[in-house]
Amino acid sequence: MIERDIIKDILGKALSTGGDFAEVFIEDTERSSLGLVNGKIETAVSGRDFGIGIRIFKGLRSIYAYTNDTSKESLLRTAHNAALALGDIKEDMAVELIERVNANIHPVAYVPKGIDIARKVSKLKEAYKAAKDYSQEIAQVMSNYVDVDQRVVIANSEGLYTTDRRIRSRFAVQAIASDGKENQTGYEAPGRSMGFELFDMIDPAECGREASRIAVTMLHAPLCPSGKMIVSIDNGFGGVIFHEACGHSLEATSVAKGNSEFAGKLGQKIASDKVTAIDDGTLPNAWGSINIDDEGNPSRKNILIENGILKGYMIDKLNGRRMGTEATGSSRRQSYKFAPTSRMTNTYIAPGNDENDNIIKSMDYGLYAKKMGGGSVNPVTGEFNFAVLEGYMVKNGKIDTPVRGATLIGKGSEILTRIDMVGKELDLAAGMCGSVSGSVPTNVGQPLIRVSEITVGGRE
């Protein structure tokens, strides 16, 4: 994309005021998306982003600049201006680069760009028809398809020069059920780090039916009662609670500055013995997986919590300096317009030894959260509030009536200690995660778990 000799000159210029580390991140990304509303294409967008980010460290100080003007003069000027923020010009430094070739653990069979748009539209229509045909109460169906093909070059003053290509595809269906007075929504959105072969893994019609099933079920559900109760949270997107309420608090972005409830607690017991939590970017073709992170470090499987003991954090290079520890392959960014920082990839609670039936049977009275929705969290305190997209009351050890309007309210550190049963069947679900380095694809996951007590917000 940019000649290697020019990259060396950029790095040398970036170090000209006494910086001790410089990095260049070059990105060339093609993306396309299609949106179908009630059987008609409403959006068809394609685009290309190309640009370069330049980062400089001087001790614990960091400067970041970016540009999409990739002429040599502009790039050297951008590096020069960034370096001036750290001191007076001395002299350009000499930098040597050695190329490293990375293993590709996410093979792609069909590059999306080569797939005719009519084939993509046909998948959207399959989902629409199945969702619409599910019930006369389905008032609206929206289906979306997006693919991204990102090529990056990463080089730094430690001599690293490496490249990577990241291809991702995602499909989503949202169904809205209405009785003329009230609406309820169902949603399914699988994604993988792969090309159009995504549709060898998922059935668009089944996604449509599932979205409509949730919407119709919740339309006829009574309001959820409120109060403190036992809650079981199903696998897949149920893992969003750990991701938001605990995962962000284990990123060095907050830990290094002491802005995390888990800062300084390595080796301490922070969860029940039942809990082992992992962030693993090496899962082949998983939505949140990466070959290398956005600092060029190979992806890793990081054990965060093991049998309740805090074992590690997710760490990027700058925050690793602050913490006096090495990076963990966890540095990510949305694009060249963002400086990278520590972020999750595929984060999940590992399978346990409890049978799903026994988890439900153990509940005299409580809530079964089958599908989770969105929510919010304060990473400093770990306090969270999450909506339950599909919930059921459990009575006398049996799943009973569906309920709507439920929210789960609590604190991450407290919930970790109250997980007293963990099932055997791990599942992951795709999402997008926002933080200071932008929005990145992540997977959340867990088996069915039981929490001995959570405050459930309802509408009664």
C-alpha cells in the first residue's frame, strides 16, 4: 500500500524529538451493506476507507495522528507535527524493518466482493418471507447483510513489519409483532470471520422464524414481576452481562489507571469456584477472532478468571508500560482514525459440570432469561442494567409463563460471586463493542448459568 522505505522514513521522523517508540498503521477497507424492509431493498451501500495512523510514545506519553493523504510529503509532515508535541526536533532516527508473516487461522472460501448482489439479496428475502409467514401478528420485518474486507500493514520502530487481511460477514433479522396497541421485537444476528460461506453455517429462514417467534411470544406475555430472585441466564448472548459488567473492567484501558473494580486484584478470589472466564481471539472463523491485534501481536487465548481466581487482564502496549507487564494480543481499534487500546475478542464463561435440566429444577421461583438485549454499565463500579429480550418465570423447577419488560440490575463483582451453577453447553453470539478506540466486532458467550440472587426490574 505504501512503500516500505517511506514507512521507515515516517518512523524515523516520528522519533526525531526523542520518542522511544513509533508505530505506523495502514488500513485499506472495503465494506458493503444491504437492508431489506418489508420485502423491499431500502439501503444498498458500499464504500472504501484508506488511511494511515501514526503513534509515538515517550515514556508514558502517547501522541496519535492520522491522515488519508498518503503522499510522502503529507505523511512525513504528519509524523513531524505529531513528534513536535513531545519535544524539540533533534534528528531523524534510522529504523530497520524485518517482515513477519502471520498464520491465517480464519480461512475464507468465498470473498464477498466476488458474490453477485442478487445472491445476497436472495438471502435477505428468505429471512423476510420466513419471518413474515410466521404469524399474522408480524407487522414489520427488517433484514440486513454486511461484509467487510480489511487489509492492514503494521510497522514499528522495534523493527516489526507485518500485514493482515480480515474478512467478516454478518446477517441480521429484526421482526416486530403488533396487536394494534403494543409492539414487541425479536432479533437474530449471527456473524463470522469468513466470507459468503457464512450461509453454509446459518439458515436465513431459520433466523427469520426465530426473530418472529421471540416477538410474538413477548407480545402475549404478561409484565415481569420485580424483586430479588434467582435468575438463570441462557447461553450465547446471555454472555453480554459478563462482557459488559466484568469484561470491560478487566481491560487494561481501565485497570492501568485504577479505574476498575478489579485493579490490583491479581491472584485474588473475585468469583465463585464455578467461574472460569476466557478471552480467546484464536477461535477459527469466530466473529471476534483475529490473527494479530492492531499492534501486530499474535492473537492469544487469555485466561482471565480460573476457578474464581483473577489470573490476568487484557493488555495493550501503552497500558502494559503503565502496568509493567507485556501485552496480551488484545489491542484493537475500529479504524486508522483511532489509537488502539486493550479490547475483548471472544469473551466467555467456560463450560461447567451442571446439567441444564438440573439448573432449572433447582429453582423454586425465579426468572429464566432466555435471550438478553442491550444494557449499560459503569466500568469503574461494575454496576449494570440489562434488558431481557425473552424471559420466562420458573415455578417449582419448571419453566412457566413468558414475561416481558424484565431488566437485570446489579454489580459485576457481586454477580461473579453468586454464580452457583454453570452448564455444559457453551455457545457464542456476535455483537459490536464500543469503547475509546471505536466499535469492534466481539463475541460474547457462556453456558446456561444460575445466579443465586439478582435484582429483577419489572413493570408491576
